[in-house]
Amino acid sequence: MIKAILIFNNHGKPRLIRFYQYFAEDMQQQIIRETFHLVSKRDDNVCNFLEGGSLIGGSDYKLIYRHYATLYFVFCVDSSESELGILDLIQVSVIIVNVCFHVQVFVETLDKCFENVCELDLIFHMDKVHYILQEVVMGGMVLETNMNEIVAQVELQNRMEKSEGGLSAAPARAVSAVKNMNLPEIPRNINIGDINIKVPSLSPF
Amino acid sequence: MALKIVKGSIDRMFDKNLQDLVRGIRNHKEDEAKYISTCIDEIKQELKQDNIAVKANAVCKLTYLQMLGYDVSWAAFNIVEVMSSSKFTYKRIGYLAASQCFHEGTDVIMLTTNQIRKDLSSPNQYDTGVALTGLSCFVTPDLARDLANDIMTLMSHTKPYIRKKAVLIMYKVFLKYPESLRPAFPRLKEKLEDPDPGVQSAAVNVICELARRNPKNYLSLAPLFFKLMTSSTNNWVLIKIIKLFGALTPLEPRLGKKLIEPLTNLIHSTSAMSLLYECVNTVIAVLISLSSGMPNHSASIQLCVQKLRILIEDSDQNLKYLGLLAMSKILKTHPKSVQSHKDLILQCLDDKDESIRLRALDLLYGMVSKKNLMEIVKKLMLHVDKAEGTTYRDELLTKIIDICSQSNYQYITNFEWYISILVELTRLEGTRHGHLIASQMLDVAIRVKAIRAFAVAQMAMLLDNAHLLTGNMQRNGICEVLYAAAWICGEFSEHLEDPNQTLEAMLRPKVATLPGHIQAVYVQNAAKLFATVLRKHEGATDSQAAQETSQLLVERLPLFVQSANLEVQERASCILQLVKYIQKLQQKDVEVAEEVSALFAGELNPVAPKAQKKVPVPEGLDLDAWINEPPSESESEDEKPKAVFAKEETKHSRPRHTEVDEKELARRREARKQEQANNPFYIKSSPSSQKVYQDAPGVEHIPVVQIDLSVPLKVPGMPMSDQYLKLEEERRQKEKAEKKKKEKKKKREKHGKGKKHDSGPESEEDITPAHHVDIVTEEMPENALPSDDDDKDPNDPHKALDIDLDNLLSGTNCRPLADTEKLPVRTHRSEPLKSPGEDGDVESVPQEPKKRSSKEKKEKKKDKDKDRKKSKEEKKKKKKHKHDAEDEPAELPAEEPVKSEETNEVATPPTSTSAEEVAAPAPAPAPAPETSLAAAPDSEADEPKDAEPEEVKCSKHKKKKQKKEKEKEEKKEKKKKRHHHHHHHSDGGEDSVQNGTMEEEEPLPPMSNYCLLAENSYIKMVYDIQGNLQDGSQVVVSVIFENKSDSFLKSMEFNVLDSLNSKLQRPEGAGPHDGLVVPFQLPPGVSNEARFIFSVQSIVMPQKLKGTLTFIVKSEDSSTHEKLDFKLHFTCTSYLITTPCYSDAYAKLLESGDLKSSSLRLEGVNMPFHHLLARICFHHHFSVVERIDSCASMYSRSIQGHHVCLLVKTADQTVSIDAKCDEPSLLGNVLDEIKQTFSQC
């Protein structure tokens, strides 16, 4: 079982947290801090496994993490998970996040260059990353490991959201129409629903 | 610029979305908290708006804030609102927020049941998927119970996307609702062979999780998994299966034998490191399980070790780490094969990665032997010196001590060396493990008698140089060793060469800066030393020296008398007075030494840490019984001061025979010897161990020869353990040389083995200890209980899942699913129960105290019986298994003796099928289907029947909320009930009549409100109608569809012909004659419930609506359209809603005079009064306001707000009901219906 998935940056700022066991908010923050403390002091060329921290789990639990540029991806798992398998899974997740955010190409052509995930994607689209992750891990158990399948499902759901008009649909559109009338120039970073999802080159950040 | 500001404010006013929030937070780095609090205020405003899009946006932002650590539970209700949006976009946001912040304590979670059910049966697979994903994070026992059946249905969904999620979530459901495991298991097993790899993987995943906790129940699946393992190509699945086999093999060695070959093949063939690693791991597990009696697996071990070596030598740190991890598993059973890689492991100690170093340390623990211990520890000591981080150094320190002390110092051949190591370790600065070293010193000094003289000498040196180790006394953990040093020097002072000097060292003023508990030991042991000094001097008739010593104490002790520490003070003043007294006697030239040493006479035996726990409780002693009246709860009693060392206790409890003369002592000693001789748990030490003080320098005294105290550059007196290494080697060389001569002859005889022996420098057995040491075993009490009580965590959720599944699987000996094990089908009750409008006033009903007390009683009783029941239930399960062919009644007598103790419990209603048939109000002459419904007492459909009567007893009126809680209790008591049923039959149930006051105890027959709607050979429909509290013009019709055929029923459509007054509510856009699609399909034998909403205008008259159900029967080869007509009967009762009422409000209502009255007489009603009330409450939705003897007032309200009041009186089988209501025709109809209810029974 996976007990928690934590993503935070090099300064320990959480970018996405997902606990599969209930902890109160302050406890969650404490766990993030502790995990960051454990993970951040490790060199990049040491092993990616850590005996679990004191707050989460105990002796049966391990922290398995990967460090990409500015982000740490940490999975807290128990002994029923294969360590190397989870390491692969983290990599798969990162690639999928990249694919879903930036590229509309066949997944088969993926190579190393997709290994670095952009922190900004996570910062501004935490919800979307959650949805992606939900297709990989569900309730603490690995749901799907086939990259093509995951990407396809995420895409289908996004398409469905799009067909409904996205989150900032009707009312927001009306408001932005009003705004457009009032302003002589359309500001570059106006946010209309899914513009950030589908057109990566327009990404305003 | 101005425009920008305007734009910004508009932005903020209308739609600040998640991106804006994040950007805002990033722009307000200095006053982030303040900015966020304004954002939260905005969100609160947004949540108040009606627009769901705005709400969803707000909830999305809250999810982000939750991640930053803000508590957003206050918005839980809004989250539920967003979850119930019909748009996928919003629904997804709602479920995400819920999965992030809902938990079992979230109260609104119970409002979600129906929403989730709706989403689960949604035609859109992503709605279902999102609901499943969300549910997997916040499923509660209630949700699990209510939704288990729906999820089960989804396991056979057409879309693999849904199937895999449904399969996976079942694990969570099992955890929360263990009763669902047995009914769901066959389908789960089926999914192992699902055509879709994702579903298959999910099923493997779930079963692996289950089997990991209770492997024995899944052994029967081994062949299936074996097949999967040889056929699957999905590495992820393979890894899981192989891991599962690792858990199964310890239970079934034959399985292991079969596995070895395919696993070795995989090891050779796979390129995936993760798979290779897991294979190696499982092979190791197999080998462990086979370790005895299977000689021919050395090849496999060799292969594993070889592969692991490759991993460890790899440059990838991860592989290195895992290699070491797996190596440590082999080590346990095949230490020899690992020991040959010692070089590699020692190399890993130098690795820059701490995790790897720690793993290597773990391995070393198992690799030591008598011959290499000193060498390994030397290496570790080098690392200790080099280690920079204190954590790692402390880890090293504990490892050194662990390695040396493991299995009762098995590998230590030279304890002098060990003591030196310990002394060397005291030079570590800033370690936290001072107490660990100290307890080792104490342990060794006490248990290894031969070493005492040496230990005392070393400790004396430590004391003398105390200033060296305690730079900063208070903070430095290492000063704990002084505790041990002082105690050892005092207790074994007869071994001291110069007790005077040590005494002086212990009374230095600097000692006063040590922690209190150490000072206390100093003072106490100074007294012991004093006794020794006195005896020494008196023996030498040197009274001058003795008096000087007394003088020293008299001078120094006052320092301690002033100590702030109470214990130091107390001991110091006692001893000071003693010394002063002795001083007086000395001045009179009285011989005191003998008597003073008698104060500290007696030998100490080490006591095992668990000894106290293992003292058997004498017969007839009940430790739980109170001797006196129990004190008030507030007193906390278990705050015992924690002893610093285990040994401390022994010292305190040691008898002080101040006045005992030598004779008495001798007598006691004799007695104790006798006792020990008879005690099988006391391992006798050598005869000399019973020595007394006088013969102190005994035969085993070892002179401290090896240590050159004046070695330059060393701390004076600190021995170097390295010397021992050299000495030891020399000694071994010598011994070896001697032995070789002897063995040469032997070797010639046994060639093959001899060669192997030669490869190592020497075998274990060759090493003889340097001194004959005799490690005293720790004492255990007489009749100690041998059991090792490794208590399992009683809260472990997996314990409940230890359910026998085998008999579900194998064909011949199978115990079919009992009726009681069917998954609960959703009931009509749950919805109105959970309506938020109701729970408010329910709590504050006047009768509350009574309800409380009865509830409490029950709970107490339950607690008491819990343990008993648990074990019993297990027994029962087993028994049931045996009697599987028998039906229930036949089984009961057999169980009788087991349960007989339960008879004194409060009687609970029997659950008998016959009684139910009678009670069921359905006019249909179809007993067979009726019983099939009723015979599932565990299923929720019947819950109301059981819960209802009890409630009436408890609280005299219906408390809907309570019922929910009860349901759980009900379930637990089910088994008991069955027994009571039996009990009542045999005893004739008359006892309740005999003691009339106990009327409350008499069981009520179960009841159901579901009546038959229609049935044919394919399907049966039962229904119940409930008013909708929120909407005065709506009623909810819950229909349970039960598939009676062997075919699949699908495309069910439910339609009624609307009347002017009552209309079926159809979705927007549907025509007035369109049918409603029933949102599920029915596999054979399955039942499920659907709910239909009708709007009604007038509720004063009963009404009947004609309707039709059309469906497709799909069997293997054909599918046919079928149709079933029915008549829905809307009684006036169904417009009533159970509403509690205060008695004063009730009185006011009656006084108001707005109500019209009517009355009814029922003759020949032969049932107890409370049964009667219960029936009215249950079938007609009334609540009891007050009850006095055989008279009760009752109240109910219609959905349109009509008040209905009843006054029920009974006398001689005649019941008279006076009724009042503001709507006479409604009242008349209700009374008619009541009359009909009673005419049926």
C-alpha cells in the first residue's frame, strides 16, 4: 500500500500532497516538513530509499523518492510494494504529467528529455496533476501502470470537461466579456478556463 | 495603471480562480497569511452564492489551501454540494476536495451515500470513476456497508475502466466492512482471470494485500497464482504475485519446492531488475521455509547470493541498498553463505550513503562469530572515530553493543576486552546512549562473575577520571556511565585494590554537579565502600586509618545533605548519621566493621526483565477485582516513575538485614540454595558463586596484568581494546597449533569435509574463551509462564479480515454463503434518516435520561462480553463450518453449551422466519419470496425490523438517529439473538409474563414495511413509500428489485400512469408517459433498490396508481422482452412522517382546539401493549410522546404539516384509540389503515 504521495520543491514548499490515511492538517504539514528534512539533506547520488520517518508509518514503511531539478516526488509505501517498481512508477507519473501538459505526441516516442517536470505546471495546476495521479494510484493502491492507457483516460476526461465548457464557464465568460468591453487592450494573461491546458506554447508563466 | 486597478478589482470581485489565487500568494510572500485570510473570506462569500460554478471554483481553491495546511473542514457541506453537481467538471472538483479532507469524523459524509450511489450507477463511466476514486479515500464503515452491493455490481461492469476501479476499491470496503469479504470473494477471484490486464492487475493487487495479512486463508489460490505467474508478462503483476508467494511459502513448504524452478528460470531470464530482485527475495523466503531437511538447495542459495553480490557491487546505489537488504534475509538462515562476502559488506561501511552504511551494519550484526567479533568491532570502532554526524555515530554505538551482547553474549570470548570496549566508548562526546553503555556495564559486571575484579578496576579508573568524560555534566548523556561505575565499585568493592582512593573520588565536590539520580547512587555506594574500608582496616588493626576514613565522610557528606535532589538528601543524611555514630563507636575502640558490612550483605541475582510479568497469578486471586471501593476516575494511578535501569529496582528491593547475625544469614543462604535447587528455572552457577564477602579474592580472580597503565598518550588508566585483539590472536594461534596436531589424524580419515573446513581459518568450535566465564542466567519466577506474549495490535483493521474463504472456493466441502452474509441492499430508511433537518430536535427529547441509561447499560454489558463473544464467535464459525449441511435450527442445540453463559443477558427479539411471515403486512399469498427476503437478518433490508422494536423499548419513541448506531450493535448481537430464540422456545418464553414489571424485556416480533408490489417468474418487486420532509408535495417510493431467474435482467424501465393527483417525477425533457430507466442491471439472484419520486397534491385520500415494469431477460443464448404490471398503493400513512414531539407542546396542541377528533375501537387484540405501540410507530410513522401504564399518547405529522395525535388505551384485549387531527378525512383514512394493520395479525 502507498500511504502518501508528497511533492514538494527544494525549499520544502508542498506542491501536491495526497494522503491515503487520514491525518489532520497540522500533522500533514509536520509530516511534509519531516520528510523534506530527511530527503533534502541527501546527495543526489545516494540511494532513493529511506527508512520511514517517525511520523508516518514506522518500521514497515519506506520513503521512496526521486529528485527532479526543483522538485522532490516522495512516495511513502509499506513492504508490500516493490521498491524498484515504485521508483519506476514515479518516473512514469512524471512523464505522464509532462505529456499531459505539454505534448500531443505519441507516448512511444518518449525519452529522457521528458524526465524533468516543470514546477510551474504543478504550482498552477495542482488539481490537474491530482486528476492524473488518480489514474495511476487509487486509494493507496497502484491502479494502472500502462502509460498509454493512463494518458488516454486523462485525455478523455479533459475532453469531457472541455465539452462542458471548463470550470470558468458561463458566468466567468460573461464577466470576461464585460471586462473586455471596458478595457481597450486585452491583457495578455487573462484566464479563460482551459487555455492553459491545451495550448502549451501560450503558457503565460 | 488606473485601468489595471479597475480590472484587478473586477477580477477579484468576480472570478479569482485557482491560478489567480496561486499567483496572488506568490506575490504576497511577506504577508502570505494575511493574504490567504482575505482569500478565505472571499471564498466564504463565493460559497454563499447559488451558482454552482462559483461554488466549484471556491472549492477548488480550498483544495489548494488545504495543501498549504489550512483546515477547510468548515466547507464540508459545500463540498458535498459541488460533488452532487450534474456536471462532470464540478463533480470532479467536489470529489477531489472530499478525498483530500473528508475522513471518518466528517459528519456530512453520511449525506453523501445517495449521491455516491447515484454517481456509481451513472451512465457516464467517468462520473462513476470519479466517485470510485473519491470514495476510495474517504470510505467509512457506514458507506462501505451501504455501498458494498453497488460496488459489487460494478465489478461486472462492461467497461474495464470501471471494473478495475471497482475491484481495487473492494479492498477498502473489506477493511471497513469485513462482512462483505465472503460474499464478494468469488467475484473477486473471477476477476483474476479478467480479459483486461488492468482489471487482472487490480484483482491481483487486492488479493495480495489481503493475503499479506492473513496468508493462510489464501493458500488455496496458490495454483491459480502459479498459473498466472507462468503465463503473465506484466512485470507489475508478476512482482505482486511473486511477493504473494513469498508470504505463502512459510505456510506451505510444498509450494516452495514447486516455486524454486520457475523462479530460478525467471532470475536467469528477466532483464527487469525489479522483477529479478523480487524473485531473489521470494527464493530466499522459500529457502528459509525449507531450511530444514532440504539439502539440495545450496545451488539456489549460491545463485541468490551471487546475484545479490552483483547488485551490491553495482554502481547504482538503489541496487546496492536492496542487495544488502535481501542479503540480511539470507543471513538469518544461511549465515555461512553470507559470511564469505564479509569483505564486500565491510566495504559498504565506507559508503558515502548513510542508508547503505546502516544496512551494512545490520548485516554485520548477523555475521559475527566468535572468531571475527573482535576484528569486526575493531573496524566499527574505527568508524566511530571517523563518523562526523552524531546520529550515525550513535547508530554505530548501539550496533556495537547489539553485536556484542546478542544472544546472551554468545560471541564474546573475552569479557575483559568487552569491558575495555565499553570504557572506550565512554570517550564519545555528545552521545545519547550513555545509559545503554551503563546498562551493559552493569549487566556484564553482575552476570559475569569472573570479570568483576577487572570491571571494578576499570570502573574505579572511570570514577577517578570522571572529569574527563563529563565536560559539561548536566547535558552530557555519557555521565550516565558514572552511575554504573559507582554502583559496580560499591557493590563489588571487595575487588577494589584501593577502596580508599575510590571513596575519595566518589566524594569529590564536583560530584555535586552530576544529575540527581547519579549522585544518589554515589552516596549509597560510598557507604558500601566505607564498609569495605572499615573491614580492611580492622582486619589490619589500623584504627587510625579507619577513623580517618570516617572523618572524610563526615566532612564530605554534608555537601550532599544540602542537595536539592530529595533522594540524594535523604540518603546522605541517613548515611551521615550512621557514620557519625560509627565514629563515636570507633573512638571507644568498638569493632564495627562486621556490623556495617552486614548492612550490605547478600548476593544479587540478575532478574529477567520480564520476570515480574511472568509470575503466574495464584488461583483464586482476581487482580481486576477491587479490594476497596474504586476511587473516583480523576485520580491517575499509573504514573509510576520510570526506573533508569532495570537493575535499580533490584537494589531497592534488596533486603537489608541490619540486625541479622551471621547464623541467621547462613540459615537463609542455605534455605535459598535449597529453593534454587528445586527451581527448574534457576540455572545454577558454579559452586563458588555463592561466596560471601569474606572470601572475596576467590579462585577466579583475574589479575589485571595486560594493561600497562602508564602507556603514554593515552588517558591514564584507559585501556586499549586493541591490545586484546593482539593477545587474542596470539592465544588462538597457540591453541590452534595444539589442536592441529591433535586433529591431523582425524582429518586423514574424513577427507571431503576436512577440506572445506580448511578454507576458513578455523571453525567456530575451535575457539575457546580466554577465561572460563560463567554467564549467570537471569532469574525467572517459579512456574513462569513460558508463553512469549507478542500481543498483536488489537486495533489492526486486518484482524477482522481473517476470514476463512476456502470453503467458498472448493466445490466439495463448501459452505455456501449463508443468508446472513448477503450484502446489504440499500433500504428506504437511509434517506429520510439522514435528512439534516431532523437530527436537531431528536436529541433534546425529554425522555433522554432514560434512553441514555438503557443505552449505557447495554454498552457496559457489551464491553464485558466483547472478549468472550469474540472467541465464541470464532468457535461458532468453526462449528458452523462443520455443520454446514445442517440448517440453522438444527445447529442451535449444538451451540447451546457454548453460549449458556449468555442467558443472563437482556433478552433481545428473536429473529425467526415464521414470526416475520406473520408480521409482514404483505397481503400477498407468496410465502416463499417473503421468507427469502426476511431470512436475511443481516442484510440491511431487514434492519428496521430488528432495530425498531428495540428502540421502542429503549426510548419509548422512535429515534431515527439512534437506529443508525444500533444497526452495528444489532449485527454483533445477531448470533446471540439466534440463541435467545432457542432459549425462549425451550423455556416457553413465559417468564416475561410472570414478572410483569419486566414487560419491557419481552422481545418484539420483527416487522417490515416493505409490501409486495408485483412478481413473476423473473423478478420480484417489493416497495415502501416514505414522505419527503423537505418537500411537502413529494413522496419517495423505494422499490427493491430481486432477480429470481437464472438470467441477467437488464434495461429495466419503470413507468406509471399518472393521475391528476399523483405524478411520477421524470427527468427534464422526458414526456409525461415515458418510463424511468432503472439505473442498474441485475445478475442472477441479485437484488438492488431503486427510488422513484412522486409528486402529490392532496394527501387526505389514499390512492392507487397502475404501472408497468419492462425489462430484457438475457440468458446465454437468447434475450426476451418481458413486462410486469403492478399497482402502487399510496396509503395515507405513507404521507405521515415520524416526528418527535415534546409532551408540553403536545398538550398545547390538544388544548388549541383546532383539531377534529375521531375514535376507533379494536377488539381482540392479543398482544402486549408495547408491541402494539411499536406496530403503530413502525407501520404508521408515529412516535410515542408519553406512556403511562396501559395508556399512551402518540404523534405524527404529514408531509403537508397536518398534526395527527393519538391517545391509545388498552384494557382486556380491547384497544381504544382517540384521535385528533386538523384534517378529518386524513384522520379517518389513517385510522382505517391502523385498523387494517391490526386485523391482519
